[in-house]
Amino acid sequence: MINRNFVVFFGCPECGACYSAIQAPRPTAKPRLFSCEACKSVVHRWSSSYDYSGWRRYENAEPAARGDGQIHEHGALRAPATTNTTTPPEAA
């Protein structure tokens, strides 16, 4: 049997809080929504052949990208900033 469950990431369109949820197929469509724990805005609203459960907030994640002013169905987590721990030869 093939596991058709996926971890999906979402960002709150208001405060940028980052969440993950498990997406799994379901037999019937029923309208549902998930609201942000921090600001109570709707993070995701759905009525499809998939369900989302096991919502988890990432407390130390950077805010989800929202720079274009548009509300996206799925927010994206920013990659952590990388730090260069070596000095380039030309700077030495």
C-alpha cells in the first residue's frame, strides 16, 4: 500500500507564523479551516478530497514570505541565513 500522506507548510497571511500539517486523502469533501494561534487569522481553508491534521507551529521559524502583498494558499518557510565561517583567501 502506498502512503499518500504529505507534510505541507503554511504561513499565516497576517503575522507570518509558520505551520506544518499532514495532508491526507479523504473520501468526502467537507469545508474546514485552520486559524493562526497567534493572531486568529485564517491560515488555510479547504473543501477538497484532502484533509489536513496534526497542525504544528514552528516557534523559532522566520515569518513566511509575504512580500508581494498577496495571500497565498500555501506559505513558504524561508531558508535560514547561512554564515560563512571561513575567510576567503583574498580577504586574508
